[in-house]
Amino acid sequence: MTNKHQRLAKLFYFFGFERLIAPVLIKLIYWIGIVVILIAGATSLVNTVDGIGRMLLTLAALLFSLLIWRLFSELLILAFNIYERLVEIRDLLARQGATTATIQPALREGD
């Protein structure tokens, strides 16, 4: 296979949705969100002048926001990981020459 054909195959692989780019983008957005949450939390912490109670509440809110953002991002990644595993199972079954299962009735016509 020539270099031109390899590039064309990679391009088809990319545009043919054989490999999803969303998990990579979700990870990038996750890190951008972490930076935004930390900046917002630090700004809120610096602007808090009402006392130590308000500062602790702001710190707790910051940590809670980071936790929720992580959980949300993991749920999105999980959906794509499930898809990838299902594709692997499909490909494995196709290589093994598995036939589609037929549904047998519970009772035969004469029973």
C-alpha cells in the first residue's frame, strides 16, 4: 500500500465514523472546565469578606463543583466506552462466523 493510499485509508477511517472523536473532545472540555471552575472558585474565595464561615462555604462549593463536573464528564465518556465495547463484541462475533440467533416458540403448534 502506498503512502497516498495509507493517507486515504486514514481519512476514510476518520470520516467514516470508525473512530469517534467525541471522547477526546470531552476530555479536552473537561480540563477547560476544571480551569474555569478553579478560576471562578479562587475569585469567589478572594472576594469573600464576610468571614471564615463564608470562605469555608465557598471552598466547599468549589470542591462540590469539581466533583459534579468530574461525574458529568465520566458519564459522557462512559456512553462512548459502552459503544466501543459493543463494536468490539460485534466484530468478534463476526470474525467467529456467528449466525444470528433465531427465536424458537415456547410451544410447538401440536402441543
